[in-house]
Amino acid sequence: MKRMHDVYLVPGFLGFVNLGRITYFGHVRRILGERFTALGLDARIHLVRPPPTASLPTRAARVAEAIAATARRGDAPLHLIGHSSGGLDVRLLTAPGVGLPTDVDVERLAGRVRTVVTMSTPHHGTPLASFFTTLRGQQLLQVLSLNTIYVLHFGHLPISALLWMGGMALRFGDLVVNSELLDELFSRLLEDFTVGRRRAVRALLRDVVQDQSLMLQLTPEAMEVFNASVLPRPGVRYGAAVTQGARPSLRATLAVGLDPAAQVTHAVYGALYQLIATVPRRRSSRLTPSQTRALRRAYGAIPSWDVSDGIVPTLSQTWGHVIHAAVADHLDALGHFGDSASDPPHVDWLVSGSGFDRAGFEVLMDDVARFVAAARK
């Protein structure tokens, strides 16, 4: 009789799991399920819903509670996969002797974990976290979040949002948001949703403003403290999927094509990429020999600290064994790239020009599935 496994997918900052038809892990869950079956792994895949912007201990506690409520009884192996800051949640949950704000026996659950996979995770922080804690950063984050939800739901942005985002990208360095124009943009975008969906979206965006705990903890300075105290658990295999987006350039812009919507979101990607690149790095993390080989094999050289996936520096994403390194932006790794021919279609809201496609996504999922399945041995 095959041994049964439970796999948990943990979203990152603003990871809503779903808002109606909008899914965060939809493509990942479907393809991983197919790969596990092909590998002979009897696995149930669960989606976790941590508070979107709460602190890492709070989010990790909610992950523990979700596992306790849904995992098979006994000693069935557990596997945790976290995207972006979700990777930090699962690292914290599995840290030996961790104290989390929950009544769940975290140590007992953590003892059943066999693998932890982090995808595009800011293990050493991201400069964007520091920016998004400022007033203008919070305002921009709300708009980008709403635009993301809109595109994933409808597949496009209205012209009013495109014009606003295009202007924002052009003057990103000295962005000043007019509150009346911001309110008008919000109203126009939200009016296309049903009444119930509007409430859900507004509640999510309200959390962005009211709870900045997670963002503060994702700064490079805060992550130095995190890494000094959150240690790996013996017996758990830690793997990382690393992403590196295309560096903004004329060539990348031309590769995006003539679609106005794609060009506008590409300009936003370029602005975020440049913001990360202009922040000086005070100290570098040490790469292991195996991490060095994996990055050189994928990129031809070790990325510098000004290279990112548009959200997180590529070098910040290394932790444990690098199981896959892709030329892809932060959301490509979830299957959010442009491919309308697929069923269901892949929708790209942050057009980076990285060239990531269905074939690359399937290879990434193959490597993740094999890493998890190897825990049977």
C-alpha cells in the first residue's frame, strides 16, 4: 500500500488564494497534481489562507492551524511549498523550538515535515519592502494590488487604469499620488465587479493599509535578524526555486510587442526593477558551492545584487538546495505569464519580457515535484 502525503501551498504577501474565479495557485496546483500522479506519489494538495499582510509569526500560526485541521492522522509525511513571503512562513513553522501564537502543537506537526520548497522567496529581504512602508509606497501598493486582481479576473485593464499606470511609471522616482484621482481610479475598477466581489476586494486592500507588519519584516535589515534565529530543522530537505527577470532594456521593451496594455505594465515592471537596483547592498549572503553551481548553470554567471525578478533580488532567493533557477519574473513562477491558448489561459499582469512560457513552467513544476517525491526514499 502506498504511503499517503499531504502537500500545502502557502501564498505570499497579498496571497488571496482565490477571489471568485481569481486563483493564486491554480496553475501550480493542477500541474503539480499531474506530476505527483506520474511519479507515483499519493498526495493531497491543500491551499492555505494566511492573513495577507499579517506578521510572519501570525501567518505561520495560521498555516500550522490549517495543517492541523486537514492533514491525515498519524505520521503521514507533510510537504510545504511557499511562494514569496509564504516561503518564510514555512521556514518559521519548521524552525526547531519555534513559539507561535497558536494552541496547535507546532513541534509535533513540524516533526512530520519532510520537505520545504520556497519559490521566489526574499530570504535576505527585498528593498521594495522598505519602499512600500512609506506613504507613497502604500498608495502605490494598493493600486498595483487592485490592478493585479482586475487583470487576473477580466484578463485586461481598462484604458483609465492603463493611462494612470503609464504616467506613474514615467515619474516613478518622484511619485506623488493625488488622492482624488486615486479614489476615482479605484471606483472605476471596482464597478466592474459584482457587489459581493467588491466587498472581498475592498477588505483585502484595507488590510494592505491597516497592517504593515509583514512588509516591515521583509526588509533586508529585518531578514538579517530572521536568518540568525530561524534555523533549519534536522531531517527536513529545504529546496529553493529561484527567478531572475529580464533586465529593463530596449531589447526587452521591443520583445513585449505593440500591445499598449503590455507596454504599460512592462514600464511598471521596469520601474520596480530599477528601484531595487538603485538601493545599495550592505553585505552579501554566502552561497554554498552547490548554489553557486546551480546559478552559474542557469544564468552563466552569479547574478549581482542589482538583478531581481522585479520584486525580490535573485540572490536573496537562495536557501538550501537550489532545485531550479529560471529566467522569469516574480509571478511567472506561479503560471501568471501570457498564454491565452492554454486551457485555462495563463494571464500576465506584470509583463517583464523575460520570455517565460508554458514549457518553462512545466520544467519548473517537474523539478519541484521530483524534489518532493524524493522524500519517499
